[in-house]
Amino acid sequence: MRWPRTVLARVRAFGPARLDALTAAIVTVAVLIELPLEALHDERGVTYAAGVLLALAIALRRRATLAVVVFQAVVVIAQTAAGGETFDAAFMPFLALMIGAFTLAARASTRELVAGGALLTIAVVVAALSSDHPGSSLLFGLLFGVAFPITVGVSYGARTRLMARLRERATELEADRERRAREAVTGERRRIAGELHDVVTHSVSVMVVQAAAARRLVPTDPDRAREAMEAIERTGREALNEMRRLLGVLRRGDEDLALTPQPTLKRLDLIAQQSGMHVDLKIEGEPPAIPPGLDVAAYRVVQEALRAIQRSGEDGAAVTVRYSGRGIELEVTANAPVQEDPEAEVRLLGTRERIALFGGELTAGRRRGGGWALRARLPLPEGPA
């Protein structure tokens, strides 16, 4: 049923101060209804005043916890000395006293709890000894007026503090996960920028060489000069495409630039050997002309997938590369589920960032029938009109 949850949500929306005031008002009304029904002795005014004061004190139970308990204890002792019967004749004033003891145990420090509990015990003893049945009143008062609410309050307070610490820890872990994810994406962008920097630099170098050759061949061999110019055009178009991607990527420095051979799908057998696992590599279709940046991205996807499988302790994987006129499809599978950890998660975010840069899609996770699979689709750019 939804209505109890709705009512509870509305009550919580009052806030602690309003909720305490509402509780005090309800208990006060209950005291004023209950006391006239009891067979009281001569000091009825003292009994009524003490009952109302005990109930009204609840309104400040969370803002001045120890002061409320001290006030209630003083009221009990004073009304007992004046001949009142609040503590012995009715239940609602006693309930107000229990609420004060519970709040003290749940919210106060150990020193405040000891002081308030001692004063409350004195008040209960004084009130019980002046009643018509001191033995039973003392046992009942100490058990339900002091021991029970304090025990429940201590347990509730410990649980509340534990839940607060767990929420803080969860918030810290979530913030840390988001920070690591941002760092992974930023690091991957820097890495992409470094690789695209190499591609563009290489393309520009080729253009410079071809332009120099064309300049020398124009007077003597116009046909070969025309071929050189066409090569410059193709290389320049590719360099411009890579430059557009490069300008959209964050890069802070040149420290990540590597002097190793340019990553490419043609070197998949090399990363399969370096992984230390048995990798079943399968190529389907004829490789089309792939832009260098796209080639690097596809290579990195396979590399990160094999790293994830290797970290999970697996010794075997299957890599399938499918070439078609529409693009490249990559599939990396393992027979057992890959253990997910924070490092793998943030590296996967970086891989998705790399794929999205080229307008592709990537999915990874458990597959039907068991095992794990990473699938990526990288579209080829449209040729010139």
C-alpha cells in the first residue's frame, strides 16, 4: 500500500524541529485527556502542571537533549515533593520521560549520558519511594523508565552513526570513482592526441617530400609530377581529417608520445603474442583503406580488451576482425566472465571515449551462454564526393 509511505514521507518533510513540536503537542493533549480519567488525590493542579511540563519538554529534545532530561528529572522530583501523582497515576507523562531518556542515549555523548541517566535514576527512585507501592513502582520505573529507553537509544544511536559513516563512505567512493573516470577519459584523450599528433606529423612530412619531388619533376616529367600532386591531395585530406579530431582532444604535453612503431590492425598478432595468452585471431573480409587514426583506435580497443581478460586470470581469448564496406567490427571474447574492478571500469570508459571520437559504438559485459565479450563497431569515413 502506498498511503502509509506517503504519510511517512510527509511527516519526515516537517523537519526535526517541527516533528518534535508535533510530538510534544500530541503527548500534551494525551496527558490532558488521560489525567481527568484517573482517580487523583488532593494535589490535582500539581499533577496536571507536571504532566504538561513533561510533555512540552519533548519539543526541545533534539536541540537541548541533556537540558530536557535534567528538566524532566527536576519536574518529577518537584512534583513528588509537592504531593503530585503524575509519575504514579498516568502513563503519558511516563512516556514523555521515556522519550527524553531515549533521545539522550541516542544523541548525547557518554559523559552527558552518564550524568543525565544518573539524575533520571534519582528522580525515578524519589517518585517510586513516595508512591503507594514503592517496590513495584521502583522496579517498573528503573526498568522501563531508565534501562529500557537508554538501551534502545544507545543501540539506535550506534546504528544511526554507522549508517551516517556508511553514507559518507559511499559518497566518498562515488566521488573517487567519478574522479578516476574523469582522469581515465582525460588520459585517454591525451593518449589519442599524442597518437593523432604522430599521424598528422607523418602525413605532413610525406606531403613535404611529395611537394619537393613534384616541383623538381614539373619541367621534365609532368605525368609523374601530377601523380605526386594527387598523392599530396590524398595525404592532405587525411591529415585534415585527423587534425579535426586532434583539435577536439585535450592534450597537455608531449610526454606520452612513443617512439615505438605506429599501432595498427596489421600488428594484432604482435599484441596477441605480448599478452602471454593463447589468442585465436580471425580476420574476415578484405581490409579496406583505413585512415591512420581509425586504425590506431581499433588496435587500442583490442589491446584493452586483452588486458582486461589477462587481469582476470584467463589464459585464452578469441579476437575476430570483420572488414566490410561500411566499417570495421571487432569482437574479443573469453570463455569465463571477466572480473570487473575499478581499474577495468575506468579503462573501459577511456576506450568508449576513443570509439565515440570516430562515431563508433562499443559494448562489453557477460554474454549469453557464459563468458565475456567486447564488441565494437567503427564506421569508415565517407570518401570525397
